[in-house]
Amino acid sequence: MPPKPKTSGDKNLKSKSPAEFFLDNKGIAGFENAGKSLYTTLREFIENSLDSAESIGVLPDVDIAVEEVTLDEYETKIGLKTHVRKDNALYADFETDKERAKRVKDEARKVAADAKAVDALAKAKEKGGKGSKGGGLNRNAGVDGSKAKLGAKSFFRITVKDNGKGMQHDDIPNMLGKVLSGTKYGVRQTRGKFGLGSKMALIWSKQTTGLPIEILSAQPKQKFCSRYVLDIDIERNEPNVHSVDKTPNDEEWHGAELSVIIEGNWTAYRNKVLSYLRQLAIVTPYAQFHFKYVSAGSVNRGNVDAMFRRRTLVMPSPPTTTKHHPSAANEDQLLIKTLLSQTREKTLLGFLNKEFTSIGKDHASRLVKELGKGFDPTMSPKDVSETQATRIQQLLSYARFTDPSGDCLSPAGEYNLRLGIMKELAPDWIASFVGGALACGGHPLIVEACVSLGGKDVKAGHNVFRFANRIPLLFEAGSDVVTRCVQRLNWSSYKIDKNNDKIGIFVSIVSTKIPFKGTSKEYIGDDNVEIAEAVDRAIRACATQLKGKIVRAQAAKERRARKKVLSRYIPDCARAIAAMLTQSALAEEPPSKRAKLFGDPAGGGNGGKLWRVDPVWEKELLGKVKSGTVTLATLTRKLEEHVEKIDSEQALEYSMANKEGLCETTHLMPIGSHHKFSTVVRHQTCAFQLLASAATGPHAL
């Protein structure tokens, strides 16, 4: 028998599908444990719903339900019947006689110690003392000390329903059952980017429960609803469809409803989920969220039913697809070669002008000339060699370009951001700022910020709220660029006490590519200089606005205190003046003549030191006193008016000297033809058309 031929290569050399890779490394996508996986699943489904509704210009309505699934229900779904144990010693929660005796002995010792502590506490009270240190009760006593069930799991059914554009019937399997497939690739602002989130939820479901996902979807004006039940073939990274059906869409509904059963931990991540929804309501006040948690069993203890209502009808303009900024060539060495192979432009000049932003025709001509020998404006991009492509990449990396316009982005906007903060936190003061668009890694980026003081459910000190592409970021706050900028800022220079004031810092960053640290979209690193400077500039601008408001408030407080002090002496001054005028009116000569007659200009008395008095005015005043026209009440009113006048004049003088308080930024909600208006009120500098009423229905104010 001839010898077997030797095979070349390493036998251990293997390859994995994307689904297998993320199954083994699910922590990088936010699925490191049961609690975090429940939170991430909710987050991914909700963000997909928002993107879907916004893409067709519909105000989002999202219903979220988390229902606890009992063990019996779960076993029924996977086809298992309740098993009666035959050999208890096989199970981890089995307690041997020796372990039981030790547990009983420990419990008896704890009970005796607690009884002794109670006696010592009672004796101390009789003596009037406070009791000895450490004499408290053992609060763990009386609890069943038997071993709890090891490996006990909790299962939850997560259902998210929206009113978005839905999914095409034939695309549903690949959109939800194939890792790294999706519709959000390209140079465009989206909440998701990797084609991973909802697929990871399905992978987690298959790993922990073995159950598929259920999908119901319908597109606008579609006569049927698509129903799918599917999971993922992990090894092949392909969708595994269990069932598919089309049902009549009689209600003309459009959107998507996803339902999946996963292992989770609601208790540990309850606050995170509710905090996420609250912050999402801040950054998207035009959306409405109805969240419901239902615990297992007949007892409703712990159930949650929360409605985050819509507060505005103004939705940001949707983002649009754009081209790369030329500075992206410095970040991606393969970008030029990729674009040259994919472009439809016929000339090199057209390639530079059409495939990049911030390059006009004249600028493109100058760039071609700068490229040097071997380059021609009319040459085809397909004829560019690899060496020439490297030269183009080198030139674009070092050349100077203007920042992108930012028109392709969809920031939350000052109006929506301020409205969401006022709705959820009700702060005393708020300031906002939106920076201009800048290029970050070749992608347009806008930073908008708000800083608030006071409010409900806000603790003293810094309260940082971070958003990226209108997504709340709840984890890894200490490493985030926003937190680092807040910590570096000298708040006392803005008359803000960072330890005692309730400071809310809200920073929203939008871009076609957010430089997250990791695929789980947890935080933005502080190592990016452009973003750090933009965030610092935005927070400082808000703090400067608040400083002006604080200074004006302090000045107003001082004026009120001064006015209060002056008003305290008005009654006494009025009585003294009234008594003096009454005596002067009854005297034979007016006070001015008596002062001149008895005053001694050489020294002593009041001679030469009195103000000059108009005899006509003096005679008229004394006549009014005699006739009763000028009384104590008249003098009191005049003094009050004088104090008020002086206070207003000093306030105006202060504002003019400090150039503050003369103007105030006002944010008005845009209106449309559905509103009714009153007549136009005209002034020398402007004209007002006040809102009379609004139409009933969805546009009512």
C-alpha cells in the first residue's frame, strides 16, 4: 500500500464566519452579561425604530414592552416538560446531612448572638445610654440558610413596535439574520453603523434560549403585513427562516414589530433602562415612548408603566448622504484607490470635484497642476496607477481645505434640546450653544451643548448627559471627552459653584462617523484634539451665558435689598416731612425767609448752606398743605415713586456699564399654515404678528 501523501499547511488553520466571531466576542458589542444584554437589546431596537420613522418624516411613536417569562412558559416554548428529579444528589442545590447540620448550627449561633444583642440594648436603654458599639441585630438572621438554586436564570420577552417605514418582504431575512448586513453604510449620519445591533440580540437569544425572533412589518401603502420567524445559522452567517407569511393589512399600518425572548437581569439594569429612556426623551422631544414592564405571576409588584409624551411637532431635517472630505485621505490610506476604482467620473478633474466636498472646479484644477508630471485634468481615473494614487493621497493629506458645511448632518437643534431639558428637568436657568461644522477624521462634525442650573431630580455638582448622533451614552462616562472637559473647566470663574450648584451639562455630537471607542458605542475618547476643543468651546460658551444671567440676578437681588431698606424708612420720613410742612404752613413767614433772617453766614446755624428755594414754588406748596391737597398719604406715595425711579435708573446704568442685560436670546417654535394669527403690531424697529389660536388636532398648542 503506497504511503499517504503529506498535506501541506497547518492543520490548525481555520476561519470563522462573522456570526461566530461575535458569538465568541459578544462583549465588544455590549452583550457581556445578562443585564447589559437586556439593556443593549432594548437600545438597538429603539434606535432602529427612530431611524425608521425619521427616514420618512413621521413623528416617531415607539411602544416598548419587557415581560418576564416564567420557567414553565420557557420550557413549554422549547418543548421541555417539567422534569421530576430521580437522583437529587446530582444537583448543585442538594444539601447533604453534614451540610445541613452545619447550617443549623450556624443559624442557632446567629440567633443566640442576636438575642444577646437585644438584651444588651435593652439594658443600655434602661440606664439611659445609647448601647454598645456593634450591638445591632444581625439582619441576615431568620433567612433560610439553605443553598439557593445555583445557575438560576431569568428570561424576558422584549417587544418593540414603531410607526416607521418597515422593511421590504424579501429583505427581512438578510436585514435581521445576517451579521454585518444593513442599510446604514455610507457617508451619512445614522444611529447605527455596523449592521450588528439587532443581529447581536438574535445571536444572544439563540445562545441563551435557543428561540427565534418574530417579525411583523409593513411598508406605507402596502396591502399586506410580512410575518417572519427566523434565527441565524451561526456557522454560515445566514438567516434560518422557520416560517414566513403574508397577512392582510386592513388597518393600513406601517412600521415594524420585533419580539424576542432572551436571558436578562431586569433588577440590576432597571435604572439604566429608565435613565436611557428619560435622556432619549430629552434629545428627541418630538418622539413619544410608551414603556411597560410586566413581572411574572399574578402579583403586580415592580411593574412599570411610563409614558414619555411628545412635546413638540418640530422634527430635525433628516440627514443626507454626502461625499468624503479631502482630509479623510490622511486617515485612510486606501480611500483614494477605492474611490478611483468605483467612480463614474470620466476625468481626473471631475473625480476631485465630484467625489469630495470642499473642492470646487478651480481648486481641483490647482490640485491637478500641483500633482506634477504625469497628471492631466482630462485623464481617466481608471488610468491612474497605484503610484499616482499614492501621490494624490499624499497631496490631499497636506493641502489646505475649508471645513465642510454640515448641511448633511441632522443635529437635535437648540430648540429641541432646550425643550427636552425643560420638559424633563425643569431647570431654573439654561444656556445653549451650537458650534459650526468642522472636519474630524475627514467627516463633518457638529457639537451642540446646553448647561442648566437647578431643576428636579438633579443632584448637587456636575450632572453630565452625553449624546452621540442623538443616542444617550450611559457607560464609561469617566473616560469620555465630555466628562474630561467638564472636569478641566474652572467653573468658579463663571460664578458657578461646582460642589453645591445643581449643574446639568448636556453635549450632543453628530457626525457621519462618530469616533467611538469600541463597537458597543459606549464613549468618545479624549485623545481626539478637534473634538475636545469643540466640546470645551461649546461648554465655555454656555457657561459665559449663564455668568451673565447670574450677574444680572445678583444685581437684581442687591437692588431689591436696597429698595427694601429704603422702603423701610419711607413712613418715618413721610411723617417728619409732613410735620415740618404743617408747621411751616402755620408760621407767619416761609422757611426760606426765616433761614436767611436767623442764619449766621460767619459760622454756626444753617446760613449760606441751604439750597436756593423758588419763592413761587414754596408759596404754592405751602398753600397746598393748608388746603389739604398735600397730605401724609401724598408724601408717602411720592417717596415710593422716587425710590422706584432711582432703582430703575441705577439698573439701566449698570446694564449700560457692563453691556449685559440689554438683549436676551429667545427661541420660538416654527409655525405653519395650520395656525391662526391676530393683526400685525408695528413698531419703529420691528413688527409682531401674535398667535391668536391654533387648529385643533395634532397641531394644537
